[in-house]
Amino acid sequence: MIKSLRSIDTKDAKLAMAHMYVAFTALFVGASAGLLQTLERSGKFNLPSWLGYYQILTVHGVVLGLVLTTFFILGFMLAAQSKTAGKYSSGERKWAWTGFYMMTTGVIITTIFILLNEASVLYTFYAPLMAHPGFYIGLTLVIVGSWVVGVAIFHRHYRWRKENPGERTPLLSFMAVINMLMWQIATLGVAATVLLQFIPWSLGFTDSIDVLVSRTLFWYFGHPLVYFWLLPAYMAWYAIIPKIIGGKIFSDALARLSFILLLLFSIPVGFHHQLTEPGIDPFWKYIQVILTFLVVIPSLMTAFSLFATFESRGRELGAKGLFGWVKKMPWKDVRFLAPFIGMLWFIPGGAGGIINASNQVNQVVHNTIWVTGHFHLTAATSVMLTFFGIAYWLIPSLTGRKLTAKMNKWGIIQTIFWSVGMAIMSGAMHWQGLLGGPRRSAYSEYLGNADTAAWGPYQLAQAIGGSILFIGMVIMIIIFINLAFFAPKGKEEFPVAKLSVDAGETPKIFENWKLWIGVTLALIVFAYTIPFIDIIQNAPPGSPGFKLW
Ligand code: HAS
């Protein structure tokens, strides 16, 4: 029998790869839309008459923020679980495939209505803008499909525990379960607003929509959404990077604790996106700001753990002092370089988040292009560079190919393009935002406006950065195609680190799911019940909305 060159079970590898094909197609489409946006905003380029600015902005946000991320994350988590907990049963695999097809159908439906210009409502689809019902139905399919994939992830973990009673579960499988749990609980909010408000309203069954309720339900989902993107990057930082640098996981317990804290505190914080909105009692905004500061703690724990991992490995290799490890890291290995640069960018990115969350300072930056700069550092740089770093070994290891020295070199070039492009674009966005430059606005809206000249240099810089990023995206797509179809056959390592012998015991309580789900729900009930009742009781008349189709 010929032994497979793939790093995991062949059927599981095909399942994970199916997700990757959609993810990288989304990268191409979404990043191309991004380039057009920055060019339009520079004022040097006019979009063709059949293409609207808000139309491409919707493509960009939906395709990158919802499609690329969800498909990449699910594909990666399925592969990581198959690798560390063992292959899926045929029943579990069927669940995952069903979910995949549901999500893909949903993406096609949503994309059709955006392309028809009947859903130019951006990825946040704020009421009172009303898209074609097909847009909301497509998105519902994506979300419900992801729940169905989640069933496979939960069940595989549950089966491992049954097969290995009393043993510590594989770290990556545990982390995938936490991320999926957070996603399932959080998406209940967006599912509620779409099913109970948007779909009946866009179908004409109701005359109006309660705008504040819809925004509150959206942001109940919106903040954990960004952690759903971040946690897979943390999975790689905690469990994969140590192996790539030749080291060990510093502490299993600390890694699990930080994931549990992220589950607890990432949901009851949605009001920090609504600090300037009337109709929400300031007391409850204050409570959610405090909870936001609590959710920063697991990220600081992650930074601590990463420094510990780097320093321990550095000392093993003879490094001295606090930063001696820097000289000992494998800088020429793109599997390390790309995620590491992602970590570096997360330092200013995270600091920007803390600024956003600080109620008074939020008044300065809210709805300015600073916020766009913030999430291009966090999501589009820290998270995406880590995802690229994962792709360099994951794709060949799933397809039974090798990451060649040539592709490694192209990966390093891609990391440089991405970092330089993002530094220029996101830097200009932060700066313009501090001066009050609004977000989500086309150049054509400024024409004849005194602001046109004032914002010109910043928006030109964004176009330059955006163009460099576009080249980075093209390089990434070429590398992806090479690794998926053309790289030489071989066995590429799926790097998973072992735990350091010096690490302490992992408390059993970390696997007590009833407890963590219970505390998560209790925190949500605490943070949302009273203000939500208040919002409904004191709601002004609903809005009839603006039909965009
Ligand atoms: Fe955010 C808006 C607050 C993190 C994404 N955020 C957004 C939006 C997005 C987004 C998409 O409170 C816009 C939504 C929209 O469309 O309106 N954000 C935070 C806070 C954090 C945070 C407190 N955000 C993220 C992450 C995102 C993301 C992560 C995506 C992945 N954000 C906000 C707020 C708003 C907001 C408000 C609303 C603004 C408004 O007014 O609209 C925190 O989680 C950040 C904690 C992070 C840290 C950094 C830890 C550093 C690490 C790296 C270590 C490096 C090493 C290498 C080891 C504390 C772990 C070192 C090596 C050396 C050599 C030095």
C-alpha cells in the first residue's frame, strides 16, 4: 500500500482543503475590491459607472471579514483537530461537509445580490438601510452552515474524551472547541436580528424595523466575531510557533486559561461599539467598558507566554539577557517570520483597541477612519499574517507537497510587501482619523467640499499602501496555487509543539464545560438583560428604512 504523503487523514485533508479554496478565492476578490476603494478615495481614479463605491466596500467587508475568515478558520481548526485528536468519523465528516456546502451556497447567494447592487449595505448591514432579502438569507446560510461544521468539532472532542478518560485533551482540539463555542453563542445575536427583524422587514411582512435593537444584536455578535478571527492566530502562536523555533509550549494551563477568559469576556462587551449611541443607559455602557478591559488580560497573558517561549528557546541556544533570543530565532523561515511580524503589529494594534475602548477617547475616534486603521492592524495584519504563516506549511502538508526554498523566499517577500503596505495604509488611516477624517466615505462625496484638499495627502498615502498590499495579495495567491497544485510531492511537517517539562499541571476544572458555558451565559445575562429591556420599552417608533433594491 502506498503511504499517503499528506500530514493527516486523506479525507480530512480534502475537507480542510475545500475550505481553503473558498478562503483564498475570497482573498483575491476582497483584496481587489480593497485596491479599488483606496484608488477611488485618492481622487485620482474614477470607478466605472456600473460599479458603486458602497458596492465594492460591501464586497470587501463581507468577502474578507466574513467569508475568507470563516472558511480559513474552519479549515484550519478541522485540520488541527484531525492532526491532534485523530481523524474524524464518517458521521462527523458528513456533518462538516454539509456545513461546508450550506456556507458555500450562502456565499454564492449573498455575492449575487451584492453584485446586482441590491445589497450595498456594508458588512455591518446597519438598519435602516434595507438590502434584498436574498442578502440576508445567504448570510443566514453561512452562519447556520458554520454551526453544522461546529457539530463535527464538538463531537470529535467529546469522542476523544470518551476514548481517553481522565487524560488531558489535545490543546489544539480544546482551543478549537472554545473558539467554536464562542462563535455559536455569539452568532445567536446576529441570527436573531436577521431572522426576526431583517428578513420579515425586507420581505415586506413588517413595515418598520427597530434600529437600536438590530444594532445591539449585531454588536452582541460583532465583538466576539473579531475574537473568532484572533483565536486561531493564538492557536498557532501558542501551539505551533514553539515547534517551528525548536522549542516547547511554555505552559498548557496558561494557554487554556487565556482561551477560557476570552470565551467568558468577549461576548458581554458589544456596547463598546455603541458608546456614542443614544438610547443605551450610560451605566451599562460603563459596565461593558469594564468587561472590555477584562478581555484585554488574556491577550497580555498571551504576550507574556510568547516572550517566555522565545526567551526559553533563546537561552537553550545560548542567548543571554532579556532580548538575546532575538538573534537566535529562525528569521529566514517564513513559517516563523510571517506570524512573528503579525505579533509585532499586534502591539500597536492592541494599544489602539484599548484607546477605542476608553469611553472618553472613543468620542474622538469613533466613526473616524482611525477605526478602519485599527482593524487593518489587528485583523488584516496580525491575524492575516499569521494565517499566511499557517498556509505556508498547512497547504503543502494537506496536499502532500513540499514548501520549497523558492516559495519560502517568496513568502518572505510577501511578508515584507504586506507589512510595508499596511504600515503606510493603516498609518495614514490612524492619522487622518485623529484629525477627524470620517470612515466609510467615498471621494466623490467630498467633491466641492473644503475637506477634499485637507484629506488629499492621507488618502493618497492610503492608495499607495493599498497598491503595495495588492501586490502582496497577488504574491500570496501565486504561492497558494503553487503549494496546492505544483510544488514537488513530499511530506511537509504539520508542526505541533510538545509541552515543556517544566510546565505545571493543567487543572482538571479547565475541561468543565458546564461551568464555563454557565459563567459565559451568566455574564451575558448580567450585561444585557436590563439594558435590553430598557431599549425595547423606551424604543421610539421603528424606521420604515431605505430600500436599496
Ligand atoms: Fe477592536 C473596533 C476595542 C482587538 C477588530 N475592532 C474594531 C473593529 C474591528 C476590530 C473589525 O472598544 C471595527 C468594527 C466596525 O466595523 O465598526 N479591539 C478592542 C480591544 C481589543 C481589540 C480592547 N479588534 C481587536 C482585534 C481585532 C479587532 C484582535 C481583530 C482581529 N475595537 C475596540 C473598540 C472598537 C473596536 C472599542 C470600536 C471602536 C468604535 O468606536 O467604533 C483588545 O482585544 C486588544 C488587546 C491586545 C493587546 C496586545 C497584546 C499583544 C500581543 C503580541 C505580543 C508580541 C510579541 C512579539 C510577543 C493587549 C499578544 C514581541 C517581540 C518583540 C521583539 C517586542
